[in-house]
Amino acid sequence: MDQVVTCAARHNIVPAACVDIIIACACRLSPWRLVRGLSIAYIESIRSTPLLVQIYFLYFGLPTLGLRVPELQTGIIALMLNSGAYIAEIVRAGMTSVPNGQIEAGISSGLNYFQRMRFIILPQALGVTVPPLLGQAIVLVKDSALLSLISVMELTRVGQTLTSERFMPSEAFFTVAFFYLCIYFVLKSLADWSQKKLIFREAY
């Protein structure tokens, strides 16, 4: 049952995080000062505070406001808000790295905003943002261990449960560390492969 809930949570966090990232990035690049200021306040407040503080704030703070959210959903919201702020900045940096001359050339060629995004900005921003996005994914996987502190049944929590029930701390946490290491090397290999592919395309 825990595996089913964990799998459902992973499927829920992906679209929610995508919406959060799109909104944060769009507001960060907005020409309106108020919208841009709110986005900057959200991003900087998340980046300047530890993830554990954010998790505890949601876990203990939401019930005081009358919102009773289960531990799993609280962890999903915390990871979504935290990773969304960092990824929004990565995407924004990639989009702003495109030279203004190319954008002006697209305007003079008669391309509208969506055409400039599709044919000029996004293809170049994708090459810049893929390696740091995969790096952020590695950080997110390791940060998910903090959810064990609010009793979310994730990998570290399973190690704690095995330790308390079967009194095998060495075997349990060695296995947990092994699985984290496997996930890390898979994501790192994917990041290295994508970076090599991007460098090869730029060279040729």
C-alpha cells in the first residue's frame, strides 16, 4: 500500500511542479513590476531558507490555519515549492542567455512572440538548462530524505523502520545508501550524456 501511495505521489508532483515552474518563470520574466516582484519574493524566500524549515513550516503551520494536510501531501508541496523556485531560476537564466541580437532579428523577420520562443529562444535555452536541471534533480532526490522526519514512508524512512523493527542499522542504512548511490549515478550519467550530446551538436 505504501508503494502505491508513493507512486501516486510521484505522479502528482510532476504536473504540479511543472505548473509551479511555468508560473514562477513567467512571472519572473513579466514586464509588470508587481508580478515580477512577487515572483522574486517567492524565489528568494525559498532559496534563502533551508528545506527542512520549509517542511516544518508546512507540517506544523498549516494545521494552525485550519488546513489538515496528510504528511505525504505536505512533503509533496514542500518539495514542489522548493524545487520550483530553483528550476524557475535555471530556466530564466537559460532564456535570458540568448543574445538580444537574435531576438531582434526574429522581430525584424516578422516572427511573433510564440514563434520567437519556439524557433529562437527555447531551442538555445534547452541546451543551456538541461545539465543544471538534471543536477537539480539529483539534489531533489537527496533532499527527499528529509521527508522521513515527518513520517513519510520514503527510502530513508524504510531504513529507519527496518532499524527499529529488526535491529539491523548497518544493513538497513547500507542498503538505503546503495539505492541512493544507484539513483545518483543514473542521473549523473544522464546529465553527462546529455551534455556530451549538446557539445557534439554545437561543434557540428
